[in-house]
Amino acid sequence: MAITAAQVKELRDITGISMMECKKALEETNGNIEDSIDVLRKKWLAKAAKASDRQTSEGVIRVECEGNTCYVVSVQCETDFVAKTDDFQKMSLECINILKKEGNEASAREKMETMKTEYVMKMGENINIKDVKIISGGKVVPYLHSNGKLAAVVVSKETTTDDEKLKQVAMHVTATNPDVLAPADISEAVIAKEKSIQLEIMKNDSKMVGKPDDVLLKIIEGKMDKFKSEISLLEQAFVINPDQKVKDFIGANTLESFYRFSI
């Protein structure tokens, strides 16, 4: 039977797949819309499987807070063009709504993975659900960068902490990417690894040639305080005012935790 433009448009509206592919599917199924959808699903799922190894370096982060709980989802795709489409933005919004409804990271991720298949069919790109996070605490305040690809959430122990101060600390986190909250949170393994790296650097320094390891280790100990400060949020120089540390701005015992997200 002859395939009409109206049939092609109807299938296109349902699937989001190109007019040419829709016409081919309709011709294959003698104009049956439901069967054509199945044909396209099989074809585009095969394409999606082939695309699954392709790099996803673009995308968007969604952050929504309700009371003392914050919901964060980051979704990746291959190109900035697709990341800005209405379909991709709609999918990311569906993801955050799923997380809020489920209230559980694991079950929400499972539903998102199932749901994203339809969007892979429409957009023809690999899509990766990167972060699915529920954050709770005394007071939870986020910061989302203007490009939608970088975000942070800081958690205060108390509900009375100033929101604007917490937001500024969250912004600091996106800029400096600290590893831990305080030096006491740094593992012995990380410290030992850094010491070994510093030891090798000094052994290759012409000024240190001939000095025994115990002398080098004493010198290294002096460098460790700087290392700990550089990777600890509270000890870092505050980006808005480098003359003070973050702990001096927000309070040494104010924060409970922090989280950073990026595409």
C-alpha cells in the first residue's frame, strides 16, 4: 500500500526519528503504526548498543532542593548540540522527577536507565546517567554553575546557618574541587602515596643528591601541611577572599559534608 505523508508524520511525532527512517519502517510493515514502532525500536536499539562505547562529555546537571533534602541528577550525551535540545532537557527533567518520586537512588537509576532508551532512539547519541544523588542534612544548599555542567552541594550541621554563605562555599567547591572536608579526613594511604611521590621528586633534584632518605623525609614532612591544606575544603584559601581560609569564613565546625558534580 502507498504510505501517506500523514502516516509518516504521525510515526515521526511518536518516535522522534527521521522522516526517511519512519517511511522505511511503514513500508516494511505495510503502513501499520504499531508494527513500525517495533521495527524502529529494534533498529535504533541496535544503534544505541553500538553507540554505548562512545564518549559522553556533554550534558546537563539538574539540582532541586526541598526542605533539608537535595536531589541531584547529571545526564551526559555526546554533543553540546543534543544537550541543548528540548528532548534532552525534557529527559533530564524526567530523571530528577523520578528521583524525587522514588526517594531511593538505586531504584531511581534503574527506572532512568529504562526510560532513557526512548530518548537514545530519538536523539541517536549515547546517553549516560552519571550521577543520581539524594543529599540530606541540617541545611542543604546547592550552587549550579551558569552552564549547567558544574554543581556543588554543601551540608551544614545546623538549620540556622546563613544560606548565602553556604552558597558561596558551594561555589568555592566547584572552583577548587577539594578532596576532603578537613585534614583529619585524609586517609593514611593518600598521605603515604604523596610522601613517596615527594621523595622521588627530591631524589631527582640535583640539590638533594647524596642526602640520606631520613633527611629527605624530614623535609617532606614540612611539605605535608601544605598538601593537606590544598586538598581540604576548610583549610583552603577562600576564592572570594584569598586572605582568609574557608573555615574562617563559614566556621570550623559548621559544615557536615560537601559534594561536587561535573559533566
